[in-house]
Amino acid sequence: MGGWLNYYGIADMKKNIESLNGWLYRRIRMCIWKQWKLPKTRKRKLIVLGMPEWVASEGAYSRKAYWRMAGSGVVQRALTKERLINWGFYDLATAYQSLHIDY
């Protein structure tokens, strides 16, 4: 009986960790977007990260709030999860999976 409880507890925790991980990466994107204060800086950085100039301009000069821009396609495509991990940001889901073996 205890094995089933443990199994469902791990499965539920895995969903919680993945949800938290998604929120955390959006928060990191938001902080990076906020650091790039000026629209010309945002445009330049987006172009360096591989966005076409017209897409970079559209995103950089957007008047949307920081949190909303962090969830937008242009910022998510420029600041991918893999890129953020390569820059040294921590991935909770990977760390959790390395510690817990799925049943």
C-alpha cells in the first residue's frame, strides 16, 4: 500500500517541479528583458541572438509589460531554455529527475 502512495507522490511532485521550472524561466526572461532598458538595446540584443531585424524591432518597441513580453514568442525564441542553461541558469526539472528515478 505504501508503494502506491510513494508513486503518486513522486508523479505529483514532478508536475509541480515542471510548473515551477516554467515559471522560473519566464521570470529569468523577464529580468533579462528588464535589464535591456532601451528599445535600441533590446533590438540589438535580439538581433545578436538570431532574430530577424523586423521581428527584433517589433518586439523591442512593444509597449507590453515586462511579464507579458517574457511570455511572448519573440523573447522565448531568443532566450530559449537551452540558451539560458548554457549561460549558467539552473534547471530544476533536470536536477529533480537526476535525483529521483521514475517508477
